[in-house]
Amino acid sequence: MRLVVLVSGSGTNLQALLDACADPAYGAVVVAVGADRDGIEGLARAERSGLPMFVCRLADHPSREDWDRALADAVAEHDPDLVVLAGFMKLVSEEFLDRFPTVNTHPALCPAFPGTNGPGDALAYGVKVTGATLFVVDGGVDTGPILAQVAVPVEADDTVEVLHERIKVSERAMLVETVGRMAREGWSVDGRSVRIG
Ligand code: GAR
């Protein structure tokens, strides 16, 4: 399964996929990495792996629609079977989603705490358990059919950063395991139900 991975930051989820894909038995290969900004560690990781990269910045396009189309065209050049949003901090359009099956990993237990501050919102709410969710992207904000979830405890003295790092340890394992199973066993969506295998 050919993966195009989109990132906006440090790219540790991308790195976990790259490490898994080094084993041919994993069943998937990252064919390109895209970003919405320059100078991020996620792109440096792609460069170190010798992968094709592209950057598509919103500010370089006259409208969000133009940006989205340019992003989709850049993705299409690599002919992915699946697009993985791995810390990509932008929403993509329905047109984008019509072109590529797309999954996203989110650092909270959906449908709780959608958006860009999942760990901070969970901490502020005072939950004792949060986690991460891998889902098939639809037109909403972190609303798509759920592929996998992992629970992570919130500890008494957590800061947002400490909590997010704890979530990311489990999140990376969930992402690698689930994408690998999708690649090896196939997957289908029926309403809100996703079946792997
Ligand atoms: C991950 O925790 C991912 O779930 C989150 O950004 C982090 C990226 O970490 N994404 C979102 O919050 C999207 N709403 P990474 O760059 O080290 O993989």
C-alpha cells in the first residue's frame, strides 16, 4: 500500500511509519511526504530517508480552494493508495477526500476534544483518561468513522506537554499497527463502521 504522509510538525508519527515500512512484511511503503510549511522536523525526517517531499503553503495561494487543489495535485503525483494525516494541522476539503482515502490521527478520544488542542482541552476539562484516535477523514473536524482508539491516563501533575508526549507514545503504536493491518488485510467503510480484513 502506497502511503503519502502529510505533516506540520515534528513528525514522530511519520517516523514511526517510516521505521515500520523498512520491513517489507509490513505491507506499506511511504512514497512521499508533504507539508503545509517549511523548516519542520517532519520534512527533515523525510529528507534523511531520501523520500520525495513537497511543501504546499496556504499563503502561496490566492484562496483556500486553490491551496487545497494544489495540495491534492501534489499528492496525486505520488499515486497513493492512502493519505495519512500525521500531525497535519489543516483541514482538507471534500474534493480532496473524493480523490484519496485519507486517515487522520488525533490526540484525544473522539468525539471528545476535537480540533488543534486535544491534550490541552482534555486537561482543562479534568478528564482522568484521554487517548488517541485514528479515523477515516470526512467533511467534519475529527468526526470521521473510527478505525482505532487507545486510552491513556491523565496524571495529577500533567502539563499539556507531558500529557501530549504520553499520548504520542501510544498514538504511534496504534497508527503503525492499524495502518499495517489496513495494508495487509484491506479495509472498508460502511456508514460509521470501519472493517479491517
Ligand atoms: C500528534 O499527536 C497528532 O495526533 C496531532 O499532532 C501531533 C503530531 O505529532 N494532531 C492533531 O492534533 C490534529 N488535530 P508528530 O508531529 O510528532 O507526529
